[in-house]
Amino acid sequence: SFIWSHLSFSKKVTARNLFRNKYKALMTIVGIAGASALIIMGLGIRQSISEIMSLQFGGIAKYDGMMIYNPNQKFTPKHQDIKSALDVRLESLQLKNPDGYTIDKLSAIIAKDGEDFNKYLTLDKSPTDDGVVITSKIARIYHVEAGDFLTLYRNDGVVAAKVKVLGVTRNYVAHYIYLTKTYYEKVWGEDLTDNTYLIKLKGGINVDEFYQKSLADKAIVQVVRTDKFKKIFDKMLAGMDGLIFVIIAVSGLLGFVVLYTLTNTNVAERIRELSTLKVLGFYPNEVLGYIFRETFLLTLVGIFFGIFLGISLHDYIMSILLPNIVQSPLGVSLENIVISTILTLLFALIVRSLMRRKINHVDMLESLKSVN
């Protein structure tokens, strides 16, 4: 009663209509929440995928490429386009869980000293002679954290060794494990030879020409270019733009249809009330607010629940959309939530404009003469 006594007449009418038409209110909230959630999900998917490459090759991997060479042939990268290079061992390992699931091509990068990685990679923790550092997707899949042990396999699962995990580092593309030569030789019991250079190139060079000349060297087995990965993801993202647009368009249409249908039904059922208000001298905006105020409140409630639903949908879709070797870098950003809210409110204002025209053209006398 304390709240009720402080409400104006129009607000009391709005409260009465909301509690009297519970099912219509619920339908509006559910419809708007679904539309808002789908918009948030679509925008979030695009942003998450677009951020993968910039965070991986720019934030984490600071090198421009890998030059894999035959360890039996002497090779030193002395090309004038190379700014710096780090000699490491690149090896493919396997990791099996108790159910027999295998991650193929788990890449181990082995350096002479754990601090050597810092110039070419951004690691949350550097490996030492006492253990390894693994990437975050591996830790998530196998529920591993610092202090645990992992069993790694070589030669198609024939040779195994247990390694201690010192820490987990962020990574978004592929699975990596970082360790020192001393620790590798300790757990595997054999000497190690380098076979890969992590390279940084000078700016303003012809990258294609550089790699073509590099492959001409007989000692080079393969080159891995980070710029190629970026181009692949850019093409994938461009292909998804159309799909994201369709999701947003359909979501917006859903929100518009829900609002228009329920508001139009509301107006039709209460046409005599609206006509009475107009006869009594209520201004057009007051008559419009009589109907639209409750629609606007329900829209805000729907948007509120849609935000949480959209975040959950985004996380679920990203978990099944991305391959096992790729990890989503971001959740839903505030920017996506704001855009979704603005779009949904825009649809509500369009419905308000359409309803204004309909209410303004109501024939008051005919509506009051009609018998329901």
C-alpha cells in the first residue's frame, strides 16, 4: 500500500494491466529475451573469432615464422631480412586421457633456457629445469593445474614419460608445451639436437620472396608462416559475416513481431478504454502511454534476462563451433550488450510509432457504441 499510494493514476493502470495479463507479459518477456540473446550471441561470435589471430600472433607469438631444418645438416639463418632468431627443438608429442582420447600433434618447443622464450613468446610462466609449462586448452581438457603430472607419448604412443606441470599459459591456436633441454633430457633419458629456428623479420621486406629463397636451401625442411594463418582466419571471418548478419536480422525481426503482435492485440482488446480516455480529454501521448508504458517495461525486463541468456548461448556455441585446437579468447563484451540493447529498444520505438498512428485514427464514437 505504501508504494501504491505514491503512484499516479496512469502508473496504477499500468501496474493493474501487467498483473492482470500475466501470460501476455510472460510471452513478451520471453520473446524479447530470446531476440536480445540471439543478437548478443551473433555479435559475440564474430568478435571472439576476429580476436583469435590478433591475440595469438601479435600478443602471444611474437615471432614471424618457423624455419624447420634437417638437424644432420649445418644451417644458420644469416639472411639479411632476418632481425633475430632462436634455435629450438620442435617435436610432436601425444597426450592421452584415461578414455583413450588422443590429441595428435601436441607441439613441444624446447629451448636451452626457459628465459630464452621471452623474446619470442609471451608466456605467463617460463619453464625451468624442474618442469614444463602447458597451454590453457590442454589444462582445461585434462583438468590439469600447476603441480600435477602429465604422461607424454612419443613415436605414436610407444615411448612415454611423466612430466611435472609448473604452470599454465594462455594460448588460442594449437596445443603447445614448453620445456628446457635439460628437463627434456632428464625425463626422456637421451640427448637432444635442435631442428627449428623461431625468426623475427625486419620491417618493409618482401615476405614471399624471403620464404621462397629460404626454401631453396637444402637444409630447410619446412617453413611455417604466421601471416598465412592470419589470412586463413580472415577468410573464415569474412565468410561468417553473412551468417552473423542473418542471425541479427532474424533476431531483430523476432523481437519486432513479438512486440507488434502483442501490442496490437492489447490495443484491440482495450479499444473502448482508449476511446473513453480520448473522450475525457487525455492528450495523445497520455493515451499512447496508457498502452505502451507496460510494453516498454516488459521490453526492459526481457532485455535484462536476454543478456544472461545471450552470454550462456555464446559460451555454448563457441564451445561446439571451434575445433579442439582453438580456444575462444573472449566472452561477450560490454559493447555487444549495448548494441543489442539499443537495437531492441529501437524496434520497440518503431512499434510505438506504428501504434501511435493506429490509436490516433481510432473512431471514438463507433468504438463506444460497440457492444462487447
